[in-house]
Amino acid sequence: MAIVFEKPKSLTDAPLHYCPGCTHGIIHRLVAQAIDELGIEGRTIGVAPVGCAVMAYNYFSCDMVEAAHGRAPAVATGLKRSLPENIIFTYQGDGDLASIGMAETVHSATRNENITIIFVNNAIYGMTGGQMAPTSLPGQVTQTSPYGRDVTTAGFPIRICELLSTLDGPEYIERVAVNNVKNIKQAQKAIKKAFENQVNGKGFSLIEVVSSCPTNWGMTPDDALRWIDEKMIPYYPLGVYKDRSAKEGE
Amino acid sequence: MAEKVLMKGNEAIAEAAIRAGCLHYFGYPITPQTELAAYMAKRMPKIEGGVFLQAESEIAAINMVYGVASTGKRVMTSSSSPGVSLKQEGISYIAGADLPALIVNVQRGGPGLGGIQPSQSDYFQATKGGGHGDYHLIVLTPASVQEMADLTGLAFDLADKYRMPAMLLADGTMGQMMEPVELPETAPEMIEKPWAVTGTQMKRKHNIINSLYLVPDELEKMNFERYERYKQVEANETRYEEYMMDDAEICVVAFGIAARVSRNAVVEARKQGIKAGLIRPITIWPFPKDAIAKAATHCKEIISVELSMGQMIEDIALSAECKVPVTLCNRAGGMIPSPDQVFDAIKKAAGGNE
């Protein structure tokens, strides 16, 4: 019998701990698939964040390092500078990457570190129980913005792709989503390219994945996916924000 | 024998680190350790595989150290007091993940922004943890430019051997002063690090560098195991130097620049017929408890000479177990005690006229 669907080899057999309807599982799969397809598992080292994906080190079968909150790009910099032939990726959430780790994010980008960053934006702190994130939308109700995010006191959400694409350093910046099959297909392509760039020595690639958090958004998984279309994507438009090689190829 | 060269303390650390096989340096500018980073910036690009990176912050620098240490290679960062405070989060993670690394603190006066003159007021931070959680660093305290070099090599060896971070706790004087120094000419032997992340090459199960244990039983077990290792360090690696302690009645305890000042005071005391001696801790963690305990059996007073408001004095008092009075002779905020000040303290302890 022909196998038509199987688990990527770069994922372990450990059962994922994520909530029902969470899209981390899909994103893990896309990352593992890219590693499989490029045949780089044996030389890949992943960096797990602090946040819901903290235990990603149990799920990817390549070597893994657990970083402090927000510091994954600095840890990845150390790994890459020590082992330039290895493939280094970080997997980070919005609080990790866009709040506490903003300096590490911006500076690894501006140095054009030859690393791959998978940035999961679900507009909330999931693991700690649903607090306001740097990417929470204006008016969004969270545990720490119980009356809705008031931009006059809490400020505006940060659009990471737009911000990083103003830098000369980074090679490739794209925002994708995983709320429907079409978007997942595009996310798959983008994530693979982000790894391919590193294999080819092109430099810093960051893929922002607009994701859902049904538990902390207080929605059914279905409604959460719709909320991505209705609220998230209008604020965080999908697309390629920077692709230096494509530009050079024009 | 190797040729002696005249070097600044900060530069001696840098060159000794490179000769110890440390080819990765991450730092952020701060006085008075600047020469160390500058030396690395000049040398590393000329060495095959050498990496110098000026990080965006002390926090990033220590996390870059964590990254390289995860791969099993020798790596270091250096800073001065306020910068070392910023590194504490990363140091705790490095200790929690059982990674070897070297952190150099060329201390300056504090708290806060403090000043840029020499100090020893980061003793508590260096020896009692510094960051969160139960852990220790091996803390070495050089008292000459030669020791800046020697203890750098030793720190890397010990960090590798015990899988824990080591700190070289110097001060602004040690960093800035120039002395002749002899540098090692042969590379040290490196030990195998099967725990390192280097890529599985599809030949082994994945390695994980981590300090997270959500099951409390497991976290407790890790803590107990780590402290078993610390006991070995205490048993095997406590280092100190004694000067005229055999028949001493007054015992002076001091490290780093304070020890050099104190030695002059002990010499002067002996000239004047006072039986004074000096214990110079070279490691302050592990602390030379036994040497202090022994001194407490035959001395009538122990004087702690420090460039702080009195931090090491607590370890001395614990080691002396209240058998004799332990007093403080100190300057703070970037000031250094004079030999006369220490001599006066010795004379007072001996019951002489003030």
C-alpha cells in the first residue's frame, strides 16, 4: 500500500502538549518538513523559546537548545558563529521575540546573522494565561487589558515584518498565516525558503506566522481561524516584506 | 622557559584565553575592562576560527556565550560591575544547563553606576549566586598580572572539568596595571564533551541543552546532583596562599589588590615585632574555610581587608566559628586602603598603641 501521508522524520514521537485547535502543531510540522526536504536534520540545531513552545526541544529530533525569554537570536548567534556549517533556527512567540527580545531580534537581523527565525504571532501570551502581547490588537481583551487594549496607555501593536524590513541587514522577511489550506501552503513555501537561504549562505531569514490561540482568545478553534481572517490579517497583511536575492535577480 | 613580556592585566587575560583555546569572545564596552575587548577585536580576526563580536547588550553577549558553550567550545565574555549585573540572567541559565564558560568581572565601585575606580564590592554577587536559583560559579581572584593570565587558563580547565561557569573576579587596578608576564606556549588538552549540540549527524539521539524541569522531583534531583559536583569542587579546587602564617597571632585575610597592600603591612608588622600573617584566598568560591578555621585556633584576631563595605568578612566569620574576633579594615567606592591603614589595624589588634 502506498504511503500518502506521514509524520516528518524531523519530529519525534513525543505527543504535543498544545491546546486543542492551537496552530503550533501545524507550524512544527512545516518546520520539520522543510528540514526533511532539505536533508539537513543531522546538522540542524534548533533554539526553543520561553512561551508555549518552550518544550519544542522535545518535539524536534535535531539537537536543541532551550534559551531564556527573548534571547533565542543571541543564543542562535553563538551557535552559528561556533558552527558555521550547521543550520540554526529559532522558534519564538510574540512576547518572546517582539517584547522582551526585541533588541536581540533587531540586532541579529541587522547583522544579517545566517540563521532562520520562525516567529509565531498569535497576539497574546499563551503559556502564562492570556496577557496582552506586543502584537495584541487595539481593543483586544486580554487578562492584562481587561477593558480592551487602550492604545493611549498601552501603545500600538508592533508590526515586526514592516519594522525589520527597514533594515539593510536581513535577507528575507515574509508574513504568512496558517488558518486555511491556501495560507498553509504559502507558509510551507516560505518556511522552506527561509531554511534554504541559510543553507545557501544568504543570511537572516524571518518568517512571521500569524497564528491562533483559541484558549486564550476565548473562541472555538473554528472561530479563532476566522478571527485571523477578519481581524489579524487586516492589521498584519501577509506577503513578502523583503527578499534581497529576488530584488538582485530583477 | 617562555619570554617575559610587559602587559596590562586586561590584555594578559585576553592573550591567556586565546592560548587556552578560547576562540570566541562576546562583549559590550564598559570601563575598566575595555582593553580586554579591544585586544580580542584586534587578535581574533587574525586567528583561524577566531570570533570577536560586539554584542548589542551585556544580556545578548552572555546569551551568545551560552550558545557557543552549548556547542562545547571554549568561550568567554568580560565586563565590569554594572555590566556583570546585566549578565546574571544568562549566568543562571548557563549554570542551570551545566555549561562551562568564563566570565571576567573587572570590578569597579558601586552600587548603581557607581564609579570607574577599583572595587571588590561584587564579592556577594560572585560567590553567592548572583542570579536566581541555587548555583555557584568557580570564582578565581588574581593578585598580579601573571595570575590574570594563569588563572584564566585554570578557569577554562576547571569550567570544562566540572561543567560549570567560572568567573575571574579582578578589579580595576589588576585590569589597568602593567607587569611582566610569562604566557603559556603549549595548548591545553581539551576534554571530550559528548553532551554538546553539534548536530546529530543522524548517528545519535538528539542532545538537548536545557534548564527547564517542570516536574519538581526532577528539578530537585538536578539541584542535588549539581551540589554533589560542587562538593567535589570544594574538596579539590580550593586555592589560597599563606604568608607568615605558621606562628601568626594576627591573621589578615585579603584577595586581589587588597592582598598586595596587606602583604606590605604584614612585612612592616613583622619588622616591628608583631606576629602578623596573611591568608590570600585565590578561590573565593570555593572559599578556603579550613585555612581560616586553622588560623582561628592560633590567632587572636582575624582582619578582613576589603575594597567594599565588608562582604568576604561574612565567609571569614562563618569559617572562624566565633572562636576569635573578626574585624574589618576597608575602603569603598573605588578607594584602596594604604599599607599604613592595614598596619594600624594589625597594631590595634595586637594591643599596641594607636
